[in-house]
Amino acid sequence: MLACAVLWGIKAQCSAVFLLTDSAKHCALTPRNIARNTASAMRPYYLVFLLLLASAPAHAQQARLDSLQAKYPFLRTSANHIENATVGLQRFYQRLRQPGQQPAALPSSRVSVVHLGDSHLQADDYSDRVRRELQRSYGNAGRGLVFPYEVARTNGSPTYRTARTSGTWRSKRVLAALPDSTLPVGVSGISLATADSGAAFSLRVPIRYWPIYQFNSVTVLRQPGPAAFDWQVLTPQRRLLGAVPGAGRSVAVMLPLDSLRTSIVLRTTRRSPTQTSGVLYGLVLENGRPGVLYHAIGINGAQVHQYNRTPQFWAQLPLLQPDLFIISLGTNDVYYPKYTPERFAAQLDTLVRSLRRRCPAAEILLVAPADSYRARRYPNPEFARVSGILRAYAQAH
């Protein structure tokens, strides 16, 4: 079903937690078969879009929401409401007011949203739609966090494409059972490594996204150290644009480029025989303008407890300087053999506490999983229970 958005808010010491749920009792959907056929494609985009924009200080968005209802007349948008929004999302909405009024060189001119989830986020379908709508209203600061998924032999966002051009690469995802010190998983929930000096991959923005996601700076998130390769950023014609040395202590190094670009090549290189490997955690693409950076972090099949047990993920998360976290997890947890409601609630608490500890100024939004049908006909009752757990947690915290 295409559901309406209901937000359960709480006031907390450091940040607010909200629940975005799609309980059927808050919906007016007719006919039912239309809702079933369109739910999987439209629900996540519609719900998160309403959450971030319905109460935000941008009255022009009302026309876009009205057009959505005109296209899907069975939606009853009056059933959507946000409890405690004036307190719980106050800082985030205040930050949205600021970007256009601040010089682009100031860090405060950017508003950073981090959306954490599973396969829906890895594919970046509805998350990119939310990204574009926010940037349309509040300014476009760039594409944000990206990862060379195709080099890791998995699917990625259609907003950019990557391809291996040389060298042998291996990857590791947050799903891995045990931490691997030789290839730790970082902020993207997936990491890429090579032992080949001269290993390279390309990144390009498809033509349809050129006006939106051109970039003039690249922040390279890599593992530093005396044994780490240098990373070169080149044009497709292999002209050097900048380099990140392997030595150092900071995981993130920002490289300004000579102009707005739509394609680059990243290549490992060594200046010393002691440099033996390179580990990449991701890239952040920016355009130097004020506005919204919307970072989508998602891995196919990911569960809450898998993020909880990944130390480098938590160590690197503050590098994105988030103002708002959106957490879209729970679908895969239900199908985990060891799942129990109590275990899920405990893992959720660990996740939220970790977020608050690492980024205390950021606010937190919990998004309930979409409906799931067994054999495409029978609702899975566990998803209603997960939504109840999320709601109870938000009310209690």
C-alpha cells in the first residue's frame, strides 16, 4: 500500500529521534490493488520526501506535494503529521535556512544529511530523488559520498558510474562476519583494496546528471600509513589533477580541482618500496556552492547489528559532519535466523547511542520498513512489530 507518513517525536538531551512509519490505520487507499502494485516503488520516496519538506521553511514545496497527490489521488495527505517537530527538528530546519545566506567558503554553508540503510540506499533510487528535491529548494552543494561499487562487482547509483581500468581489486562489506584488519570496512559500509601500484578505476557522471552533479573537489577517504600507496586523481587523458600521499594520520584528504568536472581517474602509485597496498573507503564529491550534501550509505542485505560491530565505520562517520541522520534499517533484520524483537530493540539502542556519542549535534530520524508480503500475497506480521519497536523507542528517548 501507498501509506501516509506518521512521525513520532521525542525531546532528548543531545538530539531528537523520530519514527517515520506507514501503519495502514492512518491511510485511506482505494483501490487496494493499486496500492499493492505501486507500494514498493513509491512508498520510501513519498514518505521521506514528506518528512523532510512538509514542515520545512519552503512554501514553494506545497505545489510539488499537491502534484504528487494529483497523480495518486488515493493518498490522504491529511493523515500525515509530525509530532514534536518544532523541537525535534528545529536545529535541522534552522540549518536549512542558512546555506543561501552564507559565503560558500564557510563550512556552515553546507547542510549534511546522512541516510543509512540497506539495498534501497545502495541502489540510490528514492534517496537520490529526496536529494534532488532538497537541493532544488535549499541549494546543491554536490553529489556527496560515492563509492566505486562496480569495481567491487556490485550495483551502485545511476548518478555516477565507475569501472576498473587496471590492477586487481578486492572488496569487503559490512556483512562480513568478522573484522578484517587487512581490509577494514569504513564509512561507506564497503571498502576496496589493491596490492598493485598503478591500479586504477574511472568515475564519470552520466550526461543526464551533468548539470546537477558536476564537481570541483574530491575528498579521498583512504587508509593512511607508512605502507599505504599514494592516490592520484587524473583526467580521463591521464593528466594529473592532484595527489594524496599515503603517509599521514587523517583518513580524509580534500583535493581541489582546476574546474567543474564530470569524470576523473583514481590511480595508486608508490614513491617508496615500503608502500605496498591501498585501501579506499569512499570519495566525497562537492562543487563549492552552499546547500545540501545528501550522503546515502547502503549495502545490500545490511542489518543493524552489522553496522554496530564495524569500528572503522563509526570512527569515520563524523568526517561527513552530519546535521541529520536518517536510519532506514529493519527489513533484513526480520529475516535474520537469530531475530527476536528484544534483540532488534537492543541493537537499535546500540546504534542510536553510537550515533549520539559520535555526532551529538546531529538529529536522528528512524524510518520504519515498508510492508513485505510472503508469496506476494500475505503480509509479514513481523514488520508491524518492528514498526512498533521503533515507535516505542522514539517515544522513550
